[in-house]
Amino acid sequence: MRLPGSLWRNIHGRGVPSRYLANMAANRPCHVTVLGEEYPTDHMTNISPTIVSKLPLKLHTQPSHPLSTLRALIESHFPSYAHLSSLSPLVTPYQNFDLLSFPADHPGRSVTDSYYVNKDLMLRTHTSAHEVEVFGRGETKWLLTADVYRRDEIDGSHYPVFHQTEGARIVSANSAGMKEIEEDNERLAAHLERSSIEIEDVPHLSPMNPCQPAHDPKHTELIAKNLKLSLNSLMLHLFGGRVGATAQNPLKVRWIEATFPWTTPSFEVEVFFRGKWLEILGCGVIYQPTLDNANVSDKLGWAFGLGLERIAMVLYSIPDIRLFWSQDPRFLSQFKQGEITTFKPYSKYPACFKDVSFWLPEGQTLHENDFCDLVRDIAGDVVEDVKLASLIDDFTHPKTNRKSLCYRINYRSMDSRSLSNDEANSLNTQVVSCLRDRFRVVIR
Ligand code: PHE
């Protein structure tokens, strides 16, 4: 199952057929304006008007917005850390991937998974894109909250823009640094000891989750322990009060081994909340080449990255991820900065399903994310989900070798007013004509 914030969901990044690129090129203007600046386009450009319109909004800084309260709640748990939240979403692929040791063929780099302004500039896909820059500025303990962008399908828990908080701590790789960590570990362990929390742990190091060659395993053990204690206490801070954790019914947190190109050992953290294990964050001991890239080779430490929407959806009982973008006063006026309250649904208009069936030109494919971006550009947040109706129709004609596809689009307004069937039809007609123009499909 895909969840907002999880790393590289579309791990099977597919190749992009040249015919498809040729079609895109024919429709491409030579410049795009992003955050008030003009940029030249090229064969990689795939940033869409809907996405461009989200860039200035920064929901995590809008007072009273649930994402802003959650950001502040996390920051309040790390009072001695620098709190950053205004870095531009435009980064180079070098910052987003190469400085973090992503392999050259990593699927996250593909135009079907990430948004590119052009081949040299993209929208960050995660807040880790700023690690090298922030460490390079001399920050040793910091949090950074920002909007991140990943091309995605459309449903109630996925949106191509979401928010992450990155946190990191580095210390000198000497006895003074290790002493600082040991003292902090004692303090945190004593705090957790007194709290109602049950932790399912994994070893700090294992053959599949090894120590780095540049590190003394004793140092890594201390750093990994500090990472785990710091994040267990953050989980208690975020969820403990809300699940009413007691000695009989403690907050349950579990650690799982993971892999990220820029950390080892690496872990994921899940929290048991309202009957389900919820994937909360990824983290690990920072890979030394990352710190070398930031000119802080004499330090070592940990980093984590956590998705805000998923946590806010459960803490506030917000059922649909589109609601975070709502400007409806019936949504916004429900919330106060610093307070976590249960969202009261104010409308559920009827769904309006429309099927779009078409033939692709011979040998051409259409990535679902391309279809979804096209639908979003026309219908905006009025589209609730898009499903490949494969049971209805998804086959290749044995004689003509043309592929036939059918998507079922669910149009439903989440606020303001009900959507009439005529309006849904008109949106759907625009989807169909755009699909024809852009991908030269034959509607069935
Ligand atoms: N950036 C990772 C993500 O997008 C999370 C992460 C951050 C993992 C820092 C390790 C260290 O999910």
C-alpha cells in the first residue's frame, strides 16, 4: 500500500517512451514561470500549472492550520535545535539525489516520479535535499519543515504535494562528542523509563544494517541509541497524550530495519494508533560521505524525516488529504494554533463517476501519473480519485498492437457546494479533449 510520505513508492520506475517525449515537446512553451522567476524548459520539463500554484502556499507556516500546529508541536520537543521553514522548494537534482549518494539509475530520478522545471532544476522530493546545505552552514542540531513534491496517483490519502519535517544532530567524532551523547542518552532513558511506552526494538547494528567503514562501531552504537531515544520520546510527545497511554495500555512504538542511500544503519518507525500500525518516519546514522560533502568530516550523527499529513490526518481525524488545501472557512475556522481538535465533517456531496476509455497510438504507453496530472490541471481538487478500471478494460489488441485503457474518475467537491452532473460532464469533456491533443489517443 502506498502512503503519503513513504520513500519512493513507485520503485518500478518505468522507462519513458520516446514517442511520448516527442508529444510532450510539441506542446511545451519555451519558458515557465515558477515563484516569480522565468526558467527555460527542456526535454525534462514536466511541472504542471496545478503544482506551480501550490508553491507559494506553505501551509506549514499558516497560523492555525493543522500542519502548522503539528510543526510547532514537533519544534517544541526540540527547543535547543535551529528551526528552519523557509527554504525554496527549487533544488538541483545534484542536491536532491547526488549529494545523498543516490545511484544514477534510482527510479526516484525519473520524470514519471519527480517534477522537473528543466534538467538542472527540480522540486525537492524530500527535505533531506537540504541536509548538506544546512550542515554546511554550521548547524549541528536542526529541524527543517517544508513542502515536498512527488508525482502520484489520485486518492484520499495521496497528493502530489505534502509536508515533511527533517531533523538532524551531529557531534564531534571524539571523546567530548561521545560524552555529550552519553549524557543525553542517560537523561532520555530515565525520562522514557518513567513513561507509558512499549518499544519493539531491533539491534542498532546487524549484518543487513551495518556500521559504516569510517565509523568506530562503539560510536555508531551510541549515536543510534541517541537517535532511538530522541525519536521514542518525540512519539510520546506527539501521540502519548492522545491515546491516553497508561501503564496497562502503553503507547506502542516499533522499529524496523530500512535502507536509505544516505544513512546506515537505517530504520523506520511505526506507531500503533487506533488499532493500526502507522508508518511515521525514516531515519538513520548519516552516511559519512554526506557529511564530507558538507565539509564537516570531523563530525558524525543522525537524521530523520517525517511526513506531516499522515500524522495530522490521524491526530485531527481528517479523512481526506485534499482538505489540507481547503480555503473553506468551515474547514479553516475549526482550528486554532497550538490545539489538536477532532475535525467535524461538514459535507459529503454525492460522488460523480465518469469513465474515460481510449486507444493509445501503436506502441505508445501512458504513465498513470501523467494521466493524473492532466486531470488535476483541469479539475483541481474536485477530483477525489482516479482508478485504472482494469477489470473493465485494459488490453492490447492482438492484431493492431494498440493498447486500450479505461480510467474511472470520481468527481466530488469536498467543500463549498455540490457538483452537478452537468459540471462533472463538462470537466470530463475537457479531460477527453486534452487527452486527445496531448497524447493523440482515440476515444472509444
Ligand atoms: N527523506 C526520507 C523520506 O523521504 C526520510 C529520511 C530522512 C530517511 C532522513 C533517513 C534520514 O522518506
